[in-house]
Amino acid sequence: MGTHRGKILDIDLSKGAFKTTKLNDEVLRKFVGGAGLAAKLFFDRVSPDIDPLSAENVLFLVAGPLSGTSFPTSSRLLAAFKSPQTGIWGQGSAGGNFAAEMKRAGYDGIAIYGASKKPVYILIDDDKVEIKDAADLWGKDIYETADILKQRHGAKYDVLEIGPAGENLVKYANIMNTKWGSISRCGGGAVMGSKKLKAIVIRGTGKVTPASPEAFESVRKSALGKVKESVVTQALTANGTAMGLEVNAITGVLPVKNFTVGDGMWLAPLLGGSTITAQYLTKPHACFTCPIACKRTVKVVEGPYTTQEGPGPQYETVCAFGSLTVIDDLAAVIKMSEMADRYGMDSISCGATIAFAMECFEKGLITSKDLDGGQLRWGNAGDVLAVMEKIAYRKGFGAVLAEGSRSAAKKIGKNAKDFTVEVKGLEFAMYDVRGSHGHGLGFMMSNRGACHVASEIGKIESSWTAWPEIGITGGYDPKADEGKGELNFICENVAMLANSATLCQFSLMSFSITELAEVLKAATGFDYSLDEIMQCGERIWMFQRGLNNLMGVTAADDRMPKRLLAPLPDGGAAGSVPDVKLMLKDYYKARGLDAKGRPLKERLVSLGLSELAAKLY
């Protein structure tokens, strides 16, 4: 069996019961793990028309075939569920130790059913499972919960937990892995909150051994060397993911003032990774098996925004609370990052929803009266921190913003929708795609909504990597549209592999897809070839798309926000807008979607997805 455990741990909170379910080799081979296996499990076990906050929703936590091994950056845990924020396929992932502990405990995944009547947490110790009372934890923030459970059960146990935002069903509440890993997007924290599940504590003592240890070690050493040699990963080591602010400001990709300003060059030096390193870094932090250590341990020691030593903001968070809201005080942004983590909220959707509300406030669509006497002014950190608390606890207008920008715009009315920047209900990750057109197509076609890890095309357009063995040679003009449909099709299939192997995409930039096939073969014992794993990536994307179709997604949902179809007068992308019609036509043909946005029946059958085809047709 190699690194696969061959079973899922099923826990029913309504009944207070658990059991294990076996997985057959064909399913594991075809769907790899992570995002692919989660989609297959969801299709087999969950009705597409359920209410996401009902007991019928199932939370899947899935590892990959490299989890628990020594392969570099193989630490990510994939969570999947029907999203309370978007009403469609919901997925998130985080680095940390949880996936490795789950594999060592003997499981490829955990499926959590039902809902408890009172707050509980789950304790997993190899094959021993307990559902324990969490009344004393309910109401506590992420940091407090993680500390208490680590003290209670020991440092060797790993923890997933939610904060007040999850308890209060904020639609973009996240699931945190201790204090460092954030399963941020789509509202998984609200799903846990609806189940009255405060935390999951786990420890595994088994070993995860590759099917072919010598072959595995050979590929591991080669990949590790390339990761360490990569100029991009060296930059990430030096200054963290926020080093991207400076780069993106030059190219016009940095989002400023809710995507209304093109020139962010003045902001990048104030908020970027090198400034974090120079002023606030105490030490780097790495996920399990990661040689890059892109995470930042920071501390603000003086001024109005002091913080304890702990996790610092990543690129997305710096943009969401910084450039997007025009806050140029890095200490304030670090404080907002800490509070988002403590409350347990996706910093992307939180910051983007607040920036949307700021524009509504500026234009008079909402007033101080709506905000219970408060204000939402561009560049005002105090306003943002105050409204974050209201969102987390659903106080006053915070309850409206807790639904996300799409829902809030409907409630506010007038032309508020024009200020939203989202796809399928999920706010844009922090990239202005007028400077990276293919990246915009990736956002439009992402199965969970506007997502930066659903396609590798943004990295390809930035010339961070190339994979000639699969037809990606590099040198693409980021502001061109021709050929981007075919390119995105390939880049999505690669991303599906990364999300299913639960491999961090930063390391995947450093080595070849051929080597990825080799390590998957060595780990699992399946005789994978390059062509087969690329077909796995295509199968997984189509499976998720089919699930979305069953939840109501059509071609009309594959759209670009109105704002990003208007050119900006300045910055690195001045005058540039994506040709959406051209890219979509090219993409639909390459991907094999019909005019309604459904996977073609014959394409599904050729990928071994006849059951899905039968439901769609």
C-alpha cells in the first residue's frame, strides 16, 4: 500500500459514535489524496442540495500520499465541505503537523458528520477516539484554545480549532492549526461552529513508509536540492511571502484601495517583506518538512499596536489589511493579522469585505448611523480593528459584513454590487489581474471561487517557473490574452495535483512534474507515469466542477468582476484589461465544457467519471 493508509475515520457527532471505512486502491490511484479524494468522498456521501450550516454537511479533513514523509513541503492538510459563504464546493488547506499526525494514526482522512447539541472537541490517539466536553473552551480565542489543549494533552499532540468567528457562524470563519496554519477560505470554521465542534486534537505513533524507499529517497534529495537552489524560494526564506508586494507593485498586480488605484509603489516599501524582516521579525518559522521557512515570527514592542511574539502576516494578509484599505502602518497591519487569527477569520475575505464597506461608506451607501456611531475611513486602522470585532461577534452592522461582500452588497442595495470584487461569492485573493490576465482566468474558473492556488498560471505569468515537459516553456506576456485558455487548463491540472498530493506550491516551482510523478510512484507503489498524473489532475478538476454544476453553477458564474474590466490610468498595468471573451472561448474548448458550463459527457466518460456524467446528464 505504500504511504496510503487505506481508510477514513468517520465520526458522527449527533450519535457520539465513530467507525473506520476502507478505501480501495482504484479510488486512491485515480484521486491521489487531498482535494481529489475529498471530492470523491463528498460525491459518494453528501447530497449537493444540503444547507451548508445544517447537520447534513460533512467536514472532510484529508491528507495526501506524501503526508507524514520527509519529502520537502509535504505538510498541507486539505479541508472540504459545502461552503456556507458561497453555497458551492468549499475547500481550504494549511501547512503544519496535522496531516502527518493523521497519517501516523492510520488514516488518509477524517469525515465529521452530524452536529453536537453542546460544545465538544475530538481527541484522537492512534485508533482511540473520544468526544470530549468543550464547554470551558467555547468563547475562547484561537491562541487561548491552542495553548489550553496543548497544555492539557501534551506538546506531541497537534490541534485544529476555531475561534469566536466560527462559533458565531461568520461565513468566512477559518479553521486554525494551532496558531500557525490557517485553513482560511470558504468558511470551514463556520461549518465546525454549526456542529458545535471547537477543536480536534490528534497524535499518531505509527510510521509512514514509502513503497520504494530507495527511489523515494533519490527523488527527495534531488527535489530538496532544487528547492534550496531556487532564487524564488531563497527570496521567500529571506523575506517571507510579503516580498511579493514589491514585485507586484512594479507590475501593477498589487491591489490598492479596493482595486481602484493602479500605482502601489509608495505602499510596497512601507508594508513589504523586507520591512517586516528589518523592523519586526524575531525568527522565521517553517511548516513540517519545509526547508523554505517563509512564515514570519514577529513582535510589535511599542506604540498603540503592540503584539505578543507570534505568527506574522503573509502576503495576502498584508494586502488585505494594508494596501486594499490604504493602511500604511505596518504595526497596525500586524495587529490586524493577530486579531484575525485570534478571532479565527479568513484575512482575505475579512479585509476585502471591509475594503468594500469602506467604499460604501465613502460613497454614502452606509453611514455612521449604520455603524452604531462608528466610521469606516480609508487608511484608518482604528476603524478596521473596531469593525473586525463586530464581525467576529456579529454585533450591529458586523452581522451584515459577516456574510461576505456579495451578500452584504445585496443587503445594502443601490449600486453596492459595483464595489464587490468576487467570483462565485468568494472575494479575490490579493492580485489585480489587469496586470496578469491569465491569473484572472484562473480566478474565474476556480471551483471554490476567486482562488490563487487553483491554478499555477499566476506563477507562470510572473516567470517564477516553467515545466517544458508538459508544454509550459515560459516567457509569457502577463497582459496578453491569446493562448491563455490552453495554458490555464494545464496550470489548473498541475494545481489539482499539488492540492491532492497536499504539497506546498512554493516547492513545486523548483522541480519538474516528471519528478512529481516519480515521487508519487515511489511513495504509493502505483505505477504512475507523467501522463497518468496529469490525467489525474484533469479528472479532479472536472469532478469538482461537476459537483458545482450539481450545486447550481453554470457558465454565467464564470465571470470577471465589473471593476476589473475597467482600465486604470496609472501603475504597471495602466490601460490593461483582460479579454474575458477570448480567454473563455479558448479555455472552454481546451477543458471540454459545453455552453452551459458543464463537463462534456464524453470527456467525463473518458476520465472514468461515468457516475458523475449520469447525474449531470
